[in-house]
Amino acid sequence: MLRITIAETASEATIALDGRLAGPWVVELSRCWDALVFARSPRLVRVRLDEVTFIDETGKRLLRHMHQQGATLVAAGCMTRSIVEEIAGPTRRSRAPSPK
């Protein structure tokens, strides 16, 4: 099962996913994505993967497609961060300058 929650403001839309991004749920997310892309004016779209427990290959392909169309993928867990890095590349973390 996958819960898809979409929150919209004037400047951005957030798609929060909770559960397994696999099988028929990939098709459902794709439908939601297509409707959001069709309806939105140019604005930021974030896809929050914090509560995702599993992503199959089809789900990864959909996330890659969404990223290529401008979505920002956001993840907190080890598995989802790894998948986001696989799709979007590693994030650059700022570091404090080392003392001299």
C-alpha cells in the first residue's frame, strides 16, 4: 500500500509518499504526477520519500522521470537517501572550515 498526499501552495507543491512504491502504486503515483504537472504553473515540486519503506525498479524509473521533469527528491532514511543519490547524484554537504 502507498499513501500519496499532495499539498500545494502558490510557490510549490509537495508530494509525500508513505508505504511501498511498487506494483500498482507506481501507476497511481504516475497518474498523480501527470495531473499535477498538467495543472501546475511553473513552480517547485518536492517529492518527500521519508516514509517510503520499499521502492521497486519501476518505482525508481518513475522517480527518475519525475526528477528529470524538475521534481526535487527529498529523503531521510538510509535506503531512500541512497536511491535519491542514485537518481539525482550525491548532495553536497557544506562543511565548516577546518581550524588552522
